[in-house]
Amino acid sequence: MKKTAELAIIVPCYNEEDVLPQSMSVLEKLRAELIKENLIAETSKLVFVNDGSKDKTWDIIEKAHQKKPFIRGICLSRNFGHQEALLAGLYNTPADIYVTIDADLQDDPKVIKEMVKRYNEGYEVIYGVRNRRDTDTWFKKHTALLFYKIMKLLGVELVANHADFRLLSRRAVDTMSTFKEKNLFLRAIVPLVGYKSCNVYYDRKKREAGVSKYPLKKMILFALKGISSFSAVPLHLITLSGALISLLSFFLMIWTIYGYFTTSTIVGWASLMTAVTFFSGITILFMGIIGEYIASIFIEVKNRPTYIIDKILD
């Protein structure tokens, strides 16, 4: 029989003082329930990763650790980002299995019990997948669905309606650590691990307190990072588009020469400027796409640390 697994619940935190006490209470009760049902070991812990918060987030974590040692804390030296905070928790916490969940607990913590049961059935990667997106605005819901469709067309393997709420085995985390890229997009990295996986479904709740740490600007940058890090299709499309535009330009030149000799040319500033602005726009767009890939290469070759830890509460 498989021994009772030691669970570490990894919670990245950035300015979460409003919601953190409630989140700790909910996860503490869940941990106690799972231990009572002999689903996880008594040494299981809650690990809160402070991602350079400017409020009292770290003070709350320190006080909680002093009262309850199973509540651990990792404090990063500055704000590195959500994905980096997740890795800091995963790579610096010894355990048999890991669950990553956001501090706002919009992802239903009760689903963790089902995840652990699936792990005991032999699955090493269990994705938390939303049943629906009722809590999202119309704009966020449809842009998210569009993003998943675009990523699929670009050949990137993603689990639709899954964010970063998942369970990973120790072996899966160790394998993830061999991926050395700095442009982190864990939703696409995890499927590349390739171990036996499954989905568990849940309804996402509204945030109880605080504000979302992913405004529109961050979501757009996050999406661009995902595309440039995992698909070369946009670059291939540039090559194809360049060939098609060149072919179109050739036929346009033939038509212009024919019109000149048949005296049917139309002299006009508007037609000339339309062509100039169209092709200028296409050129700038393509340069921007290429620039995204160059920026990704620029970050990768520097090989700077993904995160820097200031303090660890063991």
C-alpha cells in the first residue's frame, strides 16, 4: 500500500492582508479534516509565499507560524511575480505531494480532498478545472475562451478553464525543476511533464476580500508571454504573410503597368496612401511580433535567478 502522503499546500501571496486570516482558517480546517480521514500525514503543512507584499501580509504569516508551526512562510526579497512565487514554494518545501492555490480561495479548497484521492489512485498531476465562468465579467469570460482557442491553434497544450489550482507529485515537481526557462507560464509547462493526469471540476467563487492581482494589463502580458514562450507559429505566419504580400505586390505592379499603357490609370492621393498605410501597418505588426520573441530570448540568455528568498520560516 502507498504510505500516507505528506501534503504541502502552496499559497502565493501579494498584498493579501485583507483575506489572508480567513484563508489560513479555511485551509487549517481542511488540513485537520484530511489528517483525521487519514488521507494525508500529520506532518502536512501550509506554506505561504510572500511575493514582496507592501502591506502586513508577512507579519500575518510570521505570527501564524509562531502559534502553529505547520504554517510555514517563505519571503521573497521583492515582488517577482505569481508564477515565480509558486516555484519558490514548490522547490523549497519538502513533501510528497503539493497543491497550489491562490490566497483569495476563489478556487474551492474542498476540491483538494478529491485531488488527494485521485493521487492515491495513481495520478501524479491533477488539474482543478472550472465548471463555468459565471463569476467573470462578459469581457473577461470571452477573452479567456478566445485565448484558449488561439493557444490550441498555435499548438500549445493547455487545459481549458484551468489556472494554477493543481496537485503535483514530488516526482512531477522534480521533473518541472529541469525546465530552466525564465519566461514562466506554468499552465503550459506542467502538461509537458507528461505523467498520468486527470481533471477535477468545481465552481469558482467570488473573491471575499481584497482586489484581483491580475488586471487587464497583466493578463495581456501574461498571454503574450505564454504565446512567445511555447509557440513559433506566429513567426511562421510572418514568413507566410510576407510571401503572400510579395505575391500580391507583384500582381499589383503588373496591373499598374498595364493601366499605364492603356491610359486607364487613376491618379489619386487616397489610393496611394491607403496602400502605404496598409503595408506600413503590417510591417510594424510583424516587427512587434518578432520583438516579443527577441525580448524572450533577451531575458533567457541573462540567466538571472527566477526568485530570491529573503527569509524562510521552518
